[in-house]
Amino acid sequence: MKTRTREQHSAVGVGLRRERLHCLRLSFAAVVALVGVMGFPSQDAVFAQVAAFSPMIRLRVDNYTQATPAILSEAEREASRILSEAGLRIVWLNCPVRHSTTGSQDPCQEPLEVTDIVLRIVPQPTQNKFQDTVFGFVVVPVLATVYYNHALRRAKSDNADFEIPIILGSVIAHEVGHLLLGSNSHSISGVMQPRWELKQIRQAMTGTLLFTPEQAKLMQEETQTRMRKAPQASTVLAFQGATRTSEALLCSFGHC
């Protein structure tokens, strides 16, 4: 009898513990549901809200090379990552090389805004007029040109075609950095180094070839200054003049 009674008590205890555990699980689920109903933002939503307040630059892209859309898309993604690490938000506008003359809804035909940068991807330099000719060159404040064959040769030398978009994206970030930091803005470390050897390529492939904190701060300030500028006639004319100058330069290179 005593043995049977102990067994009954043990069975009852096990049942109570299971019931309590079940109740605790239900309570936890209820709390989670309540948090969802109360509207606490998810991690992705928090990051999206932070990005929405970041200084924004729009890049209009003209691709004059044989780089495929997949390579270009991945390169843009890498450039966005590097620039976002510096606190900037990038919007991409991929434009056809030969702009259509019909239709008024083509955003590539709209006048440049103060937060626009024209990015030209060309095979290689045909003239050596500019100081920064390893990766490309810039015409302040609006034009950045990068050399696709630089990324191609670097990846081919490593027998690693998968490096092409990563190197190209890093080069794009480098030239955008020149527009926001100034043409003479090379540094001894990070993505703004003037020469990239094996060490820098390894950093690029591991995602650590970035802007320095000081450079990031200056780039944010320059972008915020551009965003605050009203679209006054003088500003628009200055940007249009810079665009015409850049187009003349590209024509002299055979890219017009």
C-alpha cells in the first residue's frame, strides 16, 4: 500500500510539473505575441530606420564595358556596403549608354540634383592626363570614372574571376570617396590607399578594406552639405557645367 501510494504521489507530481511547464510556455508565447501587437520593431526594421536617416547619394551609372549585369550588380552591392560602413546611403540608377530620346519619364534624362554623382565605367584610360589613373579619375563635384580592366586584370592574375565584382565595387567606393573628400585624398590605410597590392586585395576580399573613421565623418558632412543645398539656378548650372566638361573628357577618350 505504501509503495502504491508513493507511486500515485509521484505520478501526480510529474503531472503537476508538466502542467506548470506547459503553462509557462503558454505565458511566454503570450508575452511574445503581446510584444508583436505592441509594435516593437524587428531588427531589420531598426536597421531600415537607421538607414533612412543616413546621408544619401544617388549614383547614375553608365557602363561602357563588357561587364555583365550580374557583375555590375554585385559590384554595386559591395560599393554600397563599403559606403554604408562610412554612414552613407546609396541609391543606384543604372542608365543605358545610349539614352533614349523618346519618352519623358526616363529618370536618366532628368537634370542632375546636388546629391547626384555620375559614375562612368570604362575599359581603361586612353590618355594619361590625370594624377589618379590606377583606378580611374574624378571631376569634382559630379563625375567619377573607374577602369573596369584594372579589376579584370587583378582578378585574372590571381586566377580568381570571383574577385572581379569585389575589386570593382571597392574601386567605385574609392572614386566616390575622392568626390566627397577631395581629389587629393589618398591615405596610408583603408580603401583610399593609392596602390593596392596583395595585402589590400585580401582586405577587400574579407570585407575590411574600408574608409577610416575620420574619412567617414568628412564624407557624411560633405553629403549633408549637398543635401542642404537648395536647387538654386547657380547650383544647377554648376552641376550641368561639370557634366558637360566630363562628357567632353569622355569623348576625348572615345567614350561618348
